[in-house]
Amino acid sequence: MDIETTGGRASRDKITEIGIVIHDGTKILNTYDTLINPQTYIPAGIVQLTGITQDMVIGAPLFHEVAKKIVEMTEGAVFVAHSVRFDYGFLREEFSRLGYTYTRKQLCTVKMSRKAFPGLPSYSLENLIRHFGIQTDARHRALADALATTELLEKIFSKEENKDQLSLMINMGIKESKLPNGITLDQIHDLPEECGVYYFYDEEGEVVYVGKSINIKKRIADHFADQTEKGRRLQKYVADISYELTGSELIALLFESQEIKRLSPSINRAQRRKTFPFAIHSYYSEEGYLCFDVIRNTAKSKEKYAIVSEYPTMSRAKGRLNNMMKKYELCGRFCHVVPGKGACFYYHLKQCHGACAGVEPIEDYNKRAEEALEKLRTIFDDDFFLIDKGRDEEERSVVLVENGHFAGFGYIDLNSKLDESALRNAIKTFPHYPDTARIIQRFMADNANLRVLKL
């Protein structure tokens, strides 16, 4: 298959032409092509490249008018294209706008050409057409490019050693013999290529693994193609699969974390802890200065000490305390960064005000130390909602941060007013753990355009 579009982004641009060639591995059985009215402007550069003008598409069918034909023609077929992610991504996006999930097995002739014909200077369709002398009458027109891709595929098929490689590529690297008992390749191919959380069950119906991915099908396929110790354990114990779509990657991350703690799956390790083994605690010295230290976070220590915050590693805890010490110009001695007695090293660098040397009054020092204490208790200074994509085009996801912690998430209709009352009503509350705040913090840092509504 080949498509022509108004640009390079499936989420923004639209299809202008579709060309389909049905091939049985030996010969062409059927072809289909049509222009599509994209209901949007075709940039001049695209017109120059494809020759498809605005006038040509005005009377063409809309995508929804040919969608059924595309589904019927490609039912049970492998979706083959040169740079398949581009064409397949656009087609899936168009179907998604109609509320339909379009899923097919895929094969990329770029990847296959690299394996079948190593050493060529370029693997663009243009250069492969020239290299093999493939006859075509209209480059950058959908059916002509689809026919050229078909001829290229036949040349790949003609090499006997490519047959096993073709099967592996179609099945995302999975050897059927390596699949767990009860799991079939068809089950894998039927999984959604969308964002969410997935569950692996053993023969007793117990959840043995929880994961998240922006593409559930691809991630699960990766698990069963994996030859590491973890991959072998999954291949041995998994008997069934389920999933929950989230739309938002942030919600997938948060929900995965919650579910791992709730279910304690035997194969998950990284996020199973509900409490972390290290903590920062606070206390007052004999002179009355507010002090901090990093300790082992045990049941006994929780009874004995005033725990401020918990961490997965000693280095994380010490790093956080060290940052607070520098930010609020606290004493290295009273933060247990510098051992011994008397004036600390940081006092001589003029980074400590001299509490350790008896120079700074207790009241002045403790005022800054108490600010640091509040900061250590929470990662976020403000309460806010995060608005992100939903599970379909008609909704948005909502994450609430309140009192410095993750409070919950939910979904709201696209046309609903984004006022505090409506957003709060959409929220399902969840317990917060030390890692959930860090998940949100990292996601916000990596996604600067995320919509934030402060309370």
C-alpha cells in the first residue's frame, strides 16, 4: 500500500490519495486507488512533489466514504509499505478519527531490502527503483508507488534465505515456538497499538506482571521476543493477557505504579515497594537547632524518628538533602554531610552562616531549616491539574496534584468546562507513594507543553 498526504505528521495532516495492491506472495490479485478530499489546504511543496492539486481533490470522496472498502480489501492481509510506519500511521489515524481501530500485521520493505540486498548506497524507494530497473509511470502517486513496492517485494521473496526473516519481521521478531502455552501470534496481532497498562496472568489467573507502553502490541511482542532471563520467565509463566487503555502516557505510568503496588506481581521488581528503604528524618540538637539525617527506613525507625521523606536508594536521599542544604544555606554539620564537631567546611566557604560555630542565632537558622523541612515533605509547591490526551478524540485525561502529592486521575468529556468542580468530579483518588511524585515531575520536565491548571 502507498498513500500521499498533505504533510508528514499523521496527527495533523491528512491523506490525499490511497493506492492498494493485493498480492498473494506470487502474483497480483487486485488493485485499488482513489484520490481523497482531505478537507484542508495542500501545501505548494506537496503539490510540486506529488502533482496532486487542490482542484483534483475537490470532487474526490472523503475518507469515511472509502473506509469500508479499505477494511474489506485488507482484511486478513499483511500491510506492506516502504517505510511502513508512515503509511500505516496515517491510515490508523484516519480510522481513529472515525472511532475505529484499524490493526493489521505489518512489513517494511525498507528493512527487508537492507537485509536482502546489503551494501547498497541508499534504500529509498527512488534509488531502489533505479537500481533494479523497476518500471513506473508516476513517482509519488499512490498506486504507482504501491506497484513499485510490490515488484520490490517480489525480488525479496525470490531469495530463499529471506523467508524465515520475513516471517520474523511480520510477527515482530517472535518465534512461535517461543510463545507461552496458550498464547498465539493472532492474539498478539489483535492487541491494540495504543497507550495503556497491560497484565500478564499465570495458569491460576494470578497477575504475574504489570507493564505500560505507548504501544501495547509492540511492547508485549518485545517481551516474547526477548531472550533475557526476564523474557524467559514471562515465556514460561504467562497464560493470558489483558489490558487497560489510558490514552495519556502519564496516566499509564501512574496507573502501572499503582497496580504493581496493589497486586505485587511476582515478576515485577522495580516498583513493588510501598515504602522505600531510606529516609530523611528531622530532630533538634541539644542547643535547639533543627537538624536532618539520612537513615534506614524500618518499622523501628518510623517509631523512633520523625520521618520527613522516603527514598529508593541512599544516594537519592543524600542527594536530596544535599540540595536542600545548598538551597537554604544550612549547616553541613547539622545535615550530617560533614562529620566531626565545631565549624563545618561550608562555613569557611561562606556557604554556611555559622550555626555550627555558634555564630548564627537559633531563630535565624531554624527559620531557613523549617522552610527546607516543608520542601522536603513535598516535591510540588502548588496544587494543580494536568490536562492530557484521553482514550479517544472525545475526552481528555486529568491528573490532580494536591498538598504537594499525586492525588488521583480521571477523564473528562472534551466539551466539558475545565472548572475546578468538574475536574474534581472526574478524579478517582489513589494513594500517593514517593515514586508517583517523581513520575509526574519527570513527565512534566519532558513535556513542556503539557497543560497545567493551578488551583
